[in-house]
Amino acid sequence: MPLKPADRVGATTWAELTGKPTSFTPAAHDLDAHTAVTLAELSAIVSDKDVASTDAATTSAAGLMSAADKVKLDGVPVPVEGDAGKAVVVDESLAFALGTVSGGSDLLGTAVYARSEPFARDSANTISTPLAKVEVDGALLSFAAGTIGLDTAGNWDAATYATPANRSGKDFYVYATADGLILSANATYPTGYTAANSRKIGGFHCLCVAVGTISGHPLTGMAAGDVLPASVWDLQHRPQCSPEGMVWSNEAKIWVDIYLQSGTGASTKSANGGTITDTRTWMDHVDDLGAVGKRLLDDGEFQKIAEGCNQETNITGSADPGTTTGHTDTAGRRMVSNIGCEDCAGAMWQWLLDQSYRFESTFAATWGYYDLPGDKGSLYNYDNTGGKADVKLAAGGNCSDGAACGSRCRAAIFCRWDVFSILGARGCCGAMVAE
């Protein structure tokens, strides 16, 4: 039925329903009552501090930056092209302005570090450094984006490291100073500086032994002393533990040791030329790595970090290498993975986190406790007299396992309490700030 005009009092016509106002003028009290609030009223509610209603955001006495301080901050020069590695010093008054209003603490402290992008390997002997602002000794230093050449003696606190051969298998650090960015082998502060007037903001590891030519390998052609690309770190892209001797695996999203474990307990390391730690139980390796903020890899992580290593070969000479470094296999190929991990396959079995199970007809056919070494408890398993039903996976293959070796090679035979010279470990940890 079609709509008809209303014929009774109070009814609304179609024209009235579809009509639109052409203008709107609210009464003054509408805005005052429902939308207006003074800065002083808002401040009193939020912080119990009085702020004049005429104050702007830059002049609040409740902790926002004052107009005078904003002028100081605006006056900080922005680095330009050609200023790479040079420092721009901001005076203490600005440093204080960036602190809390109470005046008792300085927000800058030693915490301020900001950069436009991560540090990176620019070339074999060059580090790419981003635009960065770093607090050192109460002053805010500003550095332009650029590069640092490792072969330039003036970039080091010790000119000897400008020679690539002197850098092989070593860790180095980038320090921010009022004189610019300084490279050093010192883990504390550069020679000629102190802990107060320098600040460690990054670092890297250099290849221990030349890779040679490996078709399709990311590291092919790299020479000893060249920067390992995946080892470059800075304060916002680094391991949760100390970064020495580690590389980042983007696939596994972990930092992993370049070398097999050397040392024990708090002296556990990933270092070139270290004596490989073996003849220890799985439990001992767990404690060793835990003492330095690391852990064993799991099955999938090992497969990812070992990709690109030698496959189905073992170390030349088919003997225990004894020490860590860059080895070659029986085919004369360097035993290095895509990201720079050494001896992943064909050097020594490496404990993994993963649990497995073993059964043999000779096992005692009852469940019971096996007394574990170390007087820290017993293992309840099917083979109660021998304790061999409990197994931890090992990866990579031994120095004489030949075609069985590789990134996916696994052994499901070793008990957690086994101690053999063919069993070692490799550590890893998470990222402090994942990129």
C-alpha cells in the first residue's frame, strides 16, 4: 500500500522524515558542559599537580619538556654525509633536560642508545655503521651513517689489527667516544680511553681460516681475517649472553656458537684454538652452557644452523681434531656452514636437547631407578639396572663416520650419562632484541 499524508495530530510527514538541516549552531553551554576541560583540571586529576590553564605542552611543570629545553634539543646538529664516525657532543644541560623533572636522575645515564638500523658487514674488511645517538660520560654523541674500514690503522686503537692475518679467529668491538668510533680487541675499553669516556656499542668476529671456493656457498672466497657477516652485533641486535664467538641464525632465530665448546663451567667458551670439551655427560654440558647463559640446540635448530656444511664426509685424517678452528674434510672442502659455524658435521657428535628412547632385548624387563652420576638423583626407566633406555639425541657425526655425517645426521644411542671422547657440544641462546 502506498504511503499517504498523515491525517492525524502528531503524525510526521514523509518530507519531515527526509529533510536535512542545512546548518548547525550549538549553544555555547553545550560545548562547555560536555567537551571543554582545562589543562589545569586534567593535570589535577592525572598527577595531583597544578598546571596553569594557559600552559602549552612544551612548558608543563609536570614533566614535559620546557620551551627552553626544546630549543637546546633542536640545536643538536644532524650529522651529514661525510661525517661518518665523528661525534657531535651535546652539553650536560641538555642531558639534564632529557632527565626527570625531579632533577635527581638523568634519563640518559648509560642507557641511551638509538640507531637507524643494525650494524652490518659492508664488505670483507668494512663494517657499515648506522646513524646513531649514544650517551657517553654524560654527553649525547651523534654519529652519521657510514662505514669503518678494518684495514685502516687510524680506525684502531692498535694498528696491528689493520692487517687481516692478525684478525683471524678473533672478536673485536666498536666503541663510541667523543673522538669518533674506535675499533678495538679489548673487551673493556679501547687503549688510550677509560670505561667512563668510551662505550662499547657493537662488535664482530673475523673468519679463522680461509673458506676457499665452495660453489653456491654464501661464504665462498672469504679470506682469514674477513668479517663474518652473521657475527656483527650491536646493543639492539645481540645475544642474551656475551656475544663472543657467536653468529645469528635468521632461520632458527637464535645466536649460536661458531665453534664447539671449549672450557667448562663459567670458563665455557666458543673460541678459535680452544681445546674441545668432551668426555662429559649430557648433564654436565647443560650445566656448562647454563653457566654462561647458553643452552644446547634442539634437533631442528641444529639442522638450520648446520646447513651449508660438508655433507656425507668427515674431517681430513679421520681423527679427533682436538682443538677448534677451521678444518677441511676428506674432499678438501672447508667444514663451515652457511652462517659460519665450524665443525658441524664429521668432527664430533654434538649433544642436542631432544629426548629419545632405546630398547634392546638384553634390557632388564622391569621398570626401576638407575642411580645417575653426580649424586643428584636417579633416572626411572625401563632398563632399571643399566639405565640405557633413556637417550639424548646427538648430531653431526664423528670424525670417522664418513658418509653417515651431515647436517641431518643423528644418533639415538647415547644415554645422558655417557662420557665419550667422540661426544661434545655447541651452545646457543636467544636474542636480546630480535631483528
